[in-house]
Amino acid sequence: MANTPQSKKRARQNERRHLINKARRSRIRTHLRRVEEAIASGDAEAAQTALRAAQPELMRGVTKGVVHKNTAARKMSRLSNRVKALGQ
């Protein structure tokens, strides 16, 4: 358990950040799942729309430190390739 005032404050801050990051990660996963579902249904227009909505959410996660930059780039690249293939 935290003993010093500084370590007690860090524990409080960590708990708060954990909840915020958890919510943000959940939001990102929801957007990615919507793209996956649109791809699975075969609806190219819905997949394109979902991808456009997911991209800023994923990049916001990178800015906030929830997702690594290369992970986000890899996910966007793979999803956009699948959406592109769906449209052809």
C-alpha cells in the first residue's frame, strides 16, 4: 500500500487514468468492431463509412497514449485494404 503522500496521490491519479484509458480503449474497439461487422455483411458503403469514423478514434488513442502508433497504423492499413477489396 502507498505510504508517502506522493505515492498516495500517484495511486489516485493512476486509478483515474486507468478508468479514462479503459473507456477510450473500449470506444476504439467498438469502432473497429463496427468496421469488421460491415465487412462481414458485405456492405461496401457501410464499411467505408465505419472506417472513416474509426480512423480519427484510433488516431486519438495514439495521441492519448492508449494505442501504440505502429499498432494503429497496422490496424488501419489492414482494415482499409479489406474495405477496398470489398468495393471491387
